[in-house]
Amino acid sequence: MSLDPAVARRLKRDRDGLVCAVVQQHDTREVLMVGWMDDEALHRTLTSGRVTFWSRSRSEYWRKGDTSGHAQFVKAVSLDCDGDALLVSVDQVGGACHTGDRTCFDASPLPVPGTAR
């Protein structure tokens, strides 16, 4: 089995064949993390109900939670208007970040001039 050709035609991949996948908690809309998917990772995500990414550092597929237990259960997947990014709505179990934090965006926000803290 492979990715639905109608979906594949809509994707605008980078030079490595990847599309950015922004992962968001489905009910709170909290942004959890960003990963990368190729056609196979997206196919696995859409058909298994669990999020699968392509690891750029390890050059292999990894399903979120298989080693950490911090799984992502797919609720919906949307493609942006340009076809170059995915929004993956999930039910996150445990931390989404490799550090164990709930989100990869827990670090201190960058200063923005003219905004109150």
C-alpha cells in the first residue's frame, strides 16, 4: 500500500522529499512539536492512527511513543493551502518533546519589542 495519489499530488515536498508536520493537541490546540514526513510516513500516519515521522538524523522511520511510551493518537490531518505543511491533530499521551516536556515549545519565549510580558 502507498499514499493515496490524490493526496500525494497535493504535497509540495522539500528537496529531500519531506513535508513539515506541526503536531497539535486536538482539544486544547496546544502546539506540541514539529516533525518531518515523507509519503510513507504520512501513509503510515493516516492508516495506523499513530503518528510516524521520518528521522532526518537517523535516516529511518519512527513512530512517536514506541520507545518512550509517549504516543500520539491521530484525530485529524490537514494540509495547508500551499501543500507544504501538515497539521496533525493528536491525543498526546505523556510528553511530546524528546526532553520529556509536554511540548517542544516550553522554553522561554524570545523577546519581541513592544510586547508586554
